[in-house]
Amino acid sequence: MASSHERPLDHRYRGEHPVRTLAYLFRADRHRLAAAVGVFTVKHSPIWLLPLITASIIDTVVQHQPISRLWLSTGVIMLILLVNYPLHLLYVRLLYGSVRRMGTGLRSALCTRMQQLSIGYHSRVSAGVLQAKVVRDVETVEQMVQQTAETGLGAGTVLIGGLVIIAVRTPEFVPVFLVVVPAAALVVARLRARLRAHNERFRHEVETLSSRVTEMTRLIPVTRAHGLEGKALRRMDGTLHRLLTSGMRLDLVNGRFGSLAWVVLNVVGVLVLAGAALISYYGVWGVTAGDVVMLSAFLTTLTNSTTTLAGLAPVITKGLESVRSVGEVLQAPELEDNEGKAELAALRGAVTFEGVGYAYEDGGHPAVRDFSLSVTPGETIALVGASGAGKSTVLNLVIGFIRPASGRLLLDGTDMSTLDLRTYRRFLSVVPQESILFDGTIRENVAYGMDDADEETVRAALRDANALEFVDRLPQGLDTLVGERGARLSGGQRQRLAIARALIRDPRVLVLDEATSALDTRSEALVQQALARLLHGRTTFVVAHRLSTVRGADRIVVMGEGRIQEIGTHEELLRRGGAYTALHSGQVA
């Protein structure tokens, strides 16, 4: 299964022309697409066959040919019209099915790649941008292919079919059509392009109005409190007036251009009709009355097809831009490299830093430098210091989100850079500052990734996390939905669920990042008790601003500017009267 998911990542998206990328994405469905083109050509044939059959019927009437020809012409056109329905359904299944499969494959590839990209990439590229690529960009690519196929094939088959029929029936008129049709189409396309610019301007005015309304509604409490309703409405009236003027101008322009395009097309049509009629009247080239009607009908359909093809350009440009946009993620080089590295089957929990240094890409000072610390299995290490001292960087190094730029980080004596971090993280749990819950039940959130956890295991983890008392009070108990990001629970409740999630995994290494900073005193006491149970017998790294929460740590590491300033227990450090004492007295005061 994994291999089919990862296939769309093989392609070189960057530096490759988007059309070649599209061909690559549709590789599996190429036979279906070819069949779709064939089916479409047949189902769309009435558009260019109707003028020919109309000509045949008129000639039958005018020249008093055998009546059987009339029935034959009618029968042929009825048959072609009736098979349109089943053929159209077949075409939709072939083309739209291929497009949907391509979109699903592309989204799957994007999600796969996002899971492989480094945390550094994710901290730099906003979630909103990635979401837009998975949802909007893929949708734009799908729409481009659908619209181009539908409209482009329609216009293309009509152009080719029409010109072939003219070349067979009245070859003398081919040069006329090759000049007149592109010229008329060009005039209509130019008029439409001018229209687009005016529509764009009006859209900007509407967007301005939208942001003004948002601003006005946000400011209503301030406006009311200071009696400024009149001023707010006057500002709004100015925007509304500009929108009114712009809208009326757009309507006039729309009307003028729409009428001009119609006049141009019909004047050209009448001229061609009159010319063909004169040629037929004087018996030149053997042009029949039916031919005159056919040529007149073809002029309109062929001009419309040419204009349609010209109008596809912006749709195609936008779609190809989205192909490039998706390719940026699929080709982002910042992958967490786990391939071919040693897998971890067991972990005691000894963590050793040997002169570790790390600097973030945005330059400035190193976040951590010459950091050496040896942690024995089951020991609790608290990291304290001013913000920017490097505490979070040390936690990110322990989790393996970032790798040391200098020095080494050892797990049970093995260099972490030689290990497959995915297997290491099975022995690791993180309780972050902001507990991250998804929109599911309490049971699903606690047992996330532990599919074999039974009800008793989940309840035991909740009990140890001091969460069972509030979970049992909820209307559906373990099956209560927590809402998006846990919106239906309080901060303390969310944090205790995060602790239950860490407990159920029975980790060897535990990382607590400001796990109680956002809580009130009562919630903090409950969370502290739960944390005490969680820490027992596990190698733990704690970062906390409130020094009261780190008192019980085996060793406290005081950091400043990325370096270790002092190490010791709470009492030892207070006796020393150094950096820790300064931090402590600042908080006590």
C-alpha cells in the first residue's frame, strides 16, 4: 500500500515543465483519457454535422429530390442525437474518474511528504499555506484539466469537423473561412479581454467592502462605547458609494462590449451569407441553396469555437501555476533522513550530550553551544533560564526534531544520528505547553496510535492522569467528543488528557515543555500530581517557568545564552547563591 502512495514522489517536479508533470500524474490513466477523447468526438459530432444535414434537407426540398433522402437525413441526425446521452455518461466516467484519481493521488502524495518533512520546514512554512496547496491548488489543477478537456475538445472537434466538411462540400470557401473566422474571433476576444480588466477592478472594490464590513463589526463595541456610530457609518458610506459608481460603470461597459461583439459577429455572418447567396444565385462553383445555409451556420459555430479556445489561456496558466505550487512541497529537500539507519528495539533511557552545539538558519547566536550533560535512566532533569536561553532547543534535540550541528547526542551510548528516529520515538512521549487534541472522542485522543489499547488500559491512564473524575462526569464518558482542538474542555482538562496520552504509551523518555504554565492553581495541583506519577522511573526532561514545578527534579540545569551556567538540586543551587537564586528570588518577590 505504501509504495502506491509514494509513487507520485518519484517525479522531478522542480525544473520540470508543468505539462510534463501532468502527463506523469495521468500516466496510469492514459488509456482511459484516450478513450474519453474518442467518446467525446463521437458524442459532440451533432454540433458540426447538423449544418451538413440541414443543407441536405434544404437541397432535397428546393431541388425536389426523392423524399427518401429527407427521411435518411432525419434518421441519421436523430440517431446521433439519441446516442449522445449514454456516450456522455461514459465520457464523464472516463475523464472525470481519471481527474479525481489524479487529484486524490496528488493529495495523498502531499500528505505523505508533509509527514516526512523536517520540523524545521514546518516551523518556517505556515500551516495555512500547506493547507491551501492540498485543498485549493489540487482543486485548481482538477478544474483546469476538466475545463480544458470539456471546452477545448468541444471547440477543437467543431473547428476540425467544420473545416473538413467545408473542404469536401465547398472547397472554394476554405480560404475565406481561414481568414474571416480568426479575424472575427480576434475582435471578440479583444473585446472580452477589455471586459476582464473592468471586472477585476470591480472585484477589488467588493473585496475592499468585505474588509471594511469585517473591520466595522469588530469595532462595534469601541464605536458604541465612544458614541462614534455616525463616523463609522460615514466611512462605510464612502466605500459603498465607490462600489455603486464602479458597479454602474461595469454594467455600462458590459452592455457596450456585449452588444459590440454581437454586432461584429452578425455583420460578418450577413456578409458571408450574402456573398454565398450571390455565388449560388449566379450558378458559380455549383453552390446549392443548402450550401449557403450550411456556410452561414458554420461561420457562427467556428468563430465561437476559436474565441473559446483563446479564452482557455488564463484557466490553463492558473492550473499550471498550481502544478508548480504543489511541486514546491513534493520536492522540498528538507526531509528527516531515516532511510537505512539502525532500528531501535529497546531503550533504557540514558541520554548523553557531548559538546552539542546548534544554530538556527536565520543566523544570530547559536541557540545551544558546548552543551555537555550525562543523564542516567530514570533521572529527571529540569531546564530553567530566561527565555531565549536554549531550553526548547535542547528539548527539540532530545525529540530528534533537529540534529546537533556540532558534538554528539547519544542514546544508551549509540550516536542518535545513526538511528531511525521513527523507531526511537515509540519509546518517547511529549506533553507540550499547548495540549494538541483532535476532533474525536476522549478514548480516541488518549489511545492515539495505540490501536490495541482496551477500555481498562485507557481508564487506568486517565486515572493516573487525574482525569477520570471529570471524564466520568461527562454525558458520554469516554465517548464524549472533545470538539476541534479540544474546544469543549478547559485548559486543565486538556492537559490531563495529554498526560494520559503520554502515560498509555509507557515511554522510556519523557519531554515536558511548559506543561503547567497555562493553568490555574487548582488545575496545576491536579496536573502536578499526575506528572509525579508519569515521571516515576522514566528519563524526563522538564522545561518550566515556574520554579515551584521543578523543585522535585533530580538535577536542575540553569541555562543562559545557550550554555550551562550551573547544575544541582534545588537546595544546592539556592545555597550557591548564583543564577538560580536570582531567578528564584525574582519569582518569589
